[in-house]
Amino acid sequence: MEGKARFILAATMSSMMVFMVTLIVTYLNLGLRGDFIAQWGKAYLIAWPIAAVTGYLIMPMSRRFTTLIVGLIDGGA
């Protein structure tokens, strides 16, 4: 996968995952209080760049690992 496509994939996938995870964890930790949206937004803005960079960096290793596991599953059937 080319660098641009890999970056877009990592950014969009991590954005969606971080959106849900930070929303749920913020709700579980704080409940629905007056500053819920502000606290959730802060958590999202901190977590998303970290998740995007991590996803971008580990994508090649994850792809190789996935290929290995699928090969083992298909070879074992």
C-alpha cells in the first residue's frame, strides 16, 4: 500500500475507533455531566493522533502477521 493510502487508512480507521472508545470510556468514567462533551473532546484530540501514528507504523507488521495467521489457518484445514 502506498504511503498516502496507508496514511489515509490509518487516519480514518483510528479516528472511528478512537471516537467510540473515548466516548464510551469518558461516559463510564464521568457519566453525563455538564462538561461531558468538553472532556470527551479533549480525550479524543489527545488519543487520535497517537492512534493514527501507531496504526501507520504498525500496519506493515500487522499485514505480515495477518498473512501468517491466515496461512496457518488455511494450511491447517
